[in-house]
Amino acid sequence: MTPLPRQSGILLHPTSLPGPHGSGDLGPAAYHFVDWLVAGGQSLWQVLPLTGVGPGNSPYSSPSAFAGSELLIDLGALHTTGWLTDADLAEVPAFPADRIDYAAVRPFRMGQLRRAAERFFADQKSHRHADFEAFCVDAHAWLDDYALFMALDIANHGDQGTMWQDWPAAQAHREPDALSEAKSQHAAEIGFWKFCQWCFHEQWAKLKAYANAHRIEIVGDLPIFVSGHSADVWANPQLFDLDKDGRPRVVAGVPPDYFSETGQRWGNPLYLWSAHAAENYRWWIERMQQMLKLCDIVRIDHFRGFESYWEIPAAAETAIDGIWQPGPGEALFTAMRGELSDESGRLKIIAEDLGIITPAVRKLRQDVGLPGMRILHFAFGDDARNPYLPHNYDANTVVYTGTHDNDTTCGWWASLEQEEQDRVHAYLGVGSENAAELCWYLIRLAFSSVAQFCVIPMQDALMLDTTHRMNRPSIGEGSWEWRYRWDQVEAWHADHLADLTRLYGRDYESQHPEDEESED
């Protein structure tokens, strides 16, 4: 196979973008961010899952593995179409600029979307109805179940904690007459959710096309597991390990690790892998096809779960009492490769192989041919054999200073014991105690490594402290809220990134010298 190019980029979820409506979205700031990436010589924009948020405002607990987040829809674009008025957008509350107040943002944004949908459906002469109907036909395989699920969730008081298993039995078990009646009774609500998905997918497609036209590839994020309270589980109960009432018999998580002494009890239902194998992993292939419409490269979260996963009794309060169970292994990726590989036979997937990684997990990743992840924050806890130290990398690697689950590098540095700080100094060959300086030294270390991809969290590019952390695993409170402001971004940030990109051969010109020759 032809060697893949060396690339670099920034990790930033769109909700963290600046903007006037309480949370980042797919509006002008997203395009400005793409322009900033170009100025910094970058070629990758990594995001978190683009699906809707669930409990705790986490994008990893979505009501659908296929639907986009309604909160990312640019309201300004709906104003341009005439579906929102000047008066509508004059009613914007005084949202904080550097955090997302979800309790205030969600009702504001959803209220505006309902206004826009009402005006869209009221104007039956609009030429846009043909576009809407075409989208609904194209996406019907997941859209119909999702829109009905969301309508029934509202009708059954999901905002008060009601789960789909608590709905009337005929709805919960998807009896045909009950579904037919629900579709008729909730037709307007179903139309609203389909309208939102059309808006999201249309806006995202335009943003992605803009990024791709500027040589920026989107790196998406696909959680291995789905939320129990989701259209996915409700519509496909035969693919999950559920009891007769549709409730999870066992749930997902990880044993005690770097992040938590009691492990992490995620609570997601686990797959019945035998059922997936019986249909040649069709649901997974369709899920990945949807991801590859939205992104150019897909990071699969918790890759080790495909080799073996931590099974926790549903009644257990922590993850301590779980057991390892075998995953689908290479068979899943063989099925994917048959339909999803690129022209060179590669799957454009990054394996998030963090946590407890055994030789069997490493072998599976290598056999499938996927790049793994290396986190520099994990590199300095012991000796030279640490696999996260750059001299131990191979090229088929994605290196990060930290991820969304880590502290910022400035916060990480401040938290280190003196012994570990000394190891950082020795490895970098510098003696600085300044957190901001150490942050850029670590960024330089990542860029200089042999890793094919290098991705830096936006917080590190801006040298921000621990108060700007995106997620605190097992804690939750205050997570997923961070936003940056343009006044935090100085011209030298992009200049410095561009310099490192050229210096270490991660720029487009270094990877495509034939383009320069053809211009001559």
C-alpha cells in the first residue's frame, strides 16, 4: 500500500465554538475556524460525536447513533431562509460566552427550531419541500424510527425520566397497530424532528464541503456503544442483550483504571454479537456508512471492546464486579472492509486503544491495519519502555498531547509530582517550569514524532488551564460545557502551528511535491 501522508490538526467539538446563541453551532464561527486551521497549516479537524446529547449533556449518550444534534443547527441560516424573523432572534438571553448553560440553551434553541418548522410547513408552496422530501426518502432507514421515537419520548414524559421500556406495552414492543396509531396521532411532532434532521444534515454537508475544499479532513468520533434510551435499541432490541421487558440484562463500562479507582459504569446495553454476526454486521455497516457521509476519517471509541469487553451486572452500582467477555474480533472489520474500504483497501478508521490493552487487543488492531492512539500525558509515569513515549511509536499511530477526557496540558503539568515533572524535563531536554512553555514543548514533541497523525486539543494550542477542561470522566458535573472566545486566539498561535507543520513535514506541500513541480 502507498504510505499515508503525515498530517496534523486540532481537536475541537463544534459546541465549543464561539457564537451568539449560547453554544457553538454550524454557523459562521465554524467556517472561521476552518479558515484558522488553514492559516495554521493544519489538515485535520477532529470532533466528538455529532449526535444529540443525552444525560449529563454528553455526546456519548445520544438518543440515536445516526441522527445529528439539533443543538448544532445554525439559527442564523434559518433566519436567512425566512423561517426565523428578526424578532425571533432579538429575544436571545444573556448566555455566558465561555461556557454552555445547557439548562438555558436547550429550551431557547429548541423553541426557535419549532418556530422555524412551523413556518416551513405552513408555506406549502416553498420549493424547499422537494428537498425536504428527498432527504426523508434517502434517510428513511433510520430517520423514521428516530422521529417516531422522539415524538413518543415527549408524549410519554421522557423529560421526567421515563424510559421507553415504561411506555405503553404496545408502543414499547412496537406492535404494528400501535405504531400506526402513533404515527397518525403525532404526525406534526414527527415532522418537526425530521425537519431538524434535514436542517442539520444540509448545514453539516455545506460545512464539510467547505472544509474539504480547503484541504481539511473531518475526523469523526463513533462511540462503540449506544444509549439504552435510544431509537437504536427500541427499534432493534434483537441486537442487544436485554431481558423480556427490554431492559439491559448487563451493561458496559471499564474496570478500574487511570481515570477511576472503581472503574467506569457507563450503563449502555451490550450487544448480542451472535445476532450481529447472523446478519453479517449489517447494522454496524449502515452505522459506519452514515459516519462516512459526515466525516472523512472515523475514530472508534473503546476499540478494545471489539476484542473483549467489560460486562457489568445491570444491578451493580460500580464497575468493579464486571467480567471480560469476548467481542466480535476481526470478523466485524472484515465485513466492513467488504463495503467501506477506500480505493487502496484501507478502512479510514482510527482505533482508540487506550485503557487496559492486552497483546490480543494489539494483535487485533494490527491485523485489521488500523492506527492506534498515543497520549503524551500518559508517557512519563515510569521508564523508557512506556509505550506512550515517542521513541516507542510506529508510524501507524495518532499522537495527542491529551484527549477530551484528559486535563489540559497546562492543568496536567500543574498536577504532576516533582518526580514526573523531572522525567518530562529530562525527555524534552528543557528546564522550564512555566506551564504555557511546557505546553508548546509537548506540542512540538507530538509534531516531531513518527506518528502519521498528530492532533492537538484547541485548549493546548491556546495554552489554557484546567478550568477549560472538556470532560471529567466519572464526575460529569461541568463537563461538555467549555467554549473558547476569539479574543483568546492570537495571530502567533496559527503561525506557530504552521511553523511546526512545515518543520516536521506535516504540511500539504511536503506530502505532495508533485503539485509544486506541475506548477513550475
